[in-house]
Amino acid sequence: MKRRIITWTWENPEAQELFIELIKFPDESQSSHEVDQMEKLLDLQPPMRVLDLGCGKGRHALELARRGYQVTAIDVASVYLQHAQRRALEQHLAIEFRLQRGAELEENGIYDFILAYNHTLGFMSAEELARHFRRIWSALKPGGKFLLTLAGPKIVPDVSPETVRDWTEQGGRYVLREKYMENGYQVERGAIIDTLEDELIEYHEQQKAFAYDEVRSLLLTAGFDRFDCLRDLQGTPATAYDFGVFVGYKALVDGRV
């Protein structure tokens, strides 16, 4: 039996391909509904200039462009970007796609809205995280808005996550998984037995978990003097026990250089 070992990072094309095969992305109907919620929550209107940061396969970028927004979309995942670019071309949508990290943004004061949907923070170092959020703040126009919805593990007070061990079967593939918390990091180890290809794929992922106050601190340090902490896109207020959506507002007038 053939054997492959994959270290799970978003930059790794093998991990990207495997994620596409194992995880079904939401369809256009769900993406449209989510954009409806964003527009209502943040009073967004085309032709605002939008940055979709960590755009994945471009489902929100495509929907926003269809509605008349001016869209730039970036990601570190080359395979996802290729999917997104192909779909934009097929639908005759003008979107600027870039293979780029958030910490590498160079624009200053040009976006009305920056979206980071199902955004994973736990693979970045503390230094990259600080620059990542600062560059987001800098790229916004005065009065601009930043929407962050978190993916990845969270730290909740008085809750000790249990170790998860399970398996599933998908079209001749048996997926075995173990997930646990260790020293503030979520560790996931898995094995995929592909009976059709006679292949064993082993993968390993480790990412930092974040507490409510840690995310708030990242926003505040970046320059967001005002931000809302929510549980969902309906605007339900967050708590340290239930959080996941953050809206940062860049001041109309800012005295800093």
C-alpha cells in the first residue's frame, strides 16, 4: 500500500486538494444568504470597494461581484485561487485575485469593507498576527468596516475540551481522526485509507486556540478603537462563552501617522 504524509497548512497544495475532496464547501444559495446577512448587519451597498481576505474558492467574492461591488480577493492557497479564478472567468465577473498573505498587504486607505470569513488565525505566529491585523486596519478607508468570522479552535472559560476519536467512510475512503487540546493548541491527527487507490494518507494539524479577550486584543492593538463582538451575523451579542463574529470600525478621523 502506498503511503503519504501531509502536514496540514493552507499553503500546502496537497492539503488543499484533500480538503476539497473531504469537505463540501457551501453552495451559491448559502453564500448568497450570508452576503444578505452581511449587507444588513453592516449596511453595505455596491459599488463599495471590497477585499475578501482568505477568499478560498471565492464563493463570497463571486457573489459580491455579481451584486456590483468592486472586489479584490486574496488567499495563500493556490489551488483554491485557481478554482475561484476559473469560476469568475466562466461567469464574466471582474475580480482581482492575488496569491498573498494578509500581513503582506501594501494598500493604505482604499477599501470600504474587508471580509475575513471562516478565518483561521491559529497557524500564524504572534508576530504575523500583529502585522496581519495592522495591515487590515491600514488597508481600510476612514469609516471602513472589517468583518471577521472565526474558524478554528476556541478557548472557553471553565470548559476542558474532550478528546475526539471517530471515523467515517466516504466512497471507499475510510477516515480515522483524533483531535485533542494540548498547551493551548488543538492537535488533529488522522489517517485516510483509500481502498480504491490502495493508499494510506496520514495528516497532522496543529493550530493555536483563541479566547474571546485575545481576539479583542488583536483588534484593539491593530487600531480598531471601536468594534462589536457578536455570536452570529444576526447581531446577537457575544460572551466569553459564545463568540465568533467581530466587526471592526475604522475611525473617520485618525490622528496617527
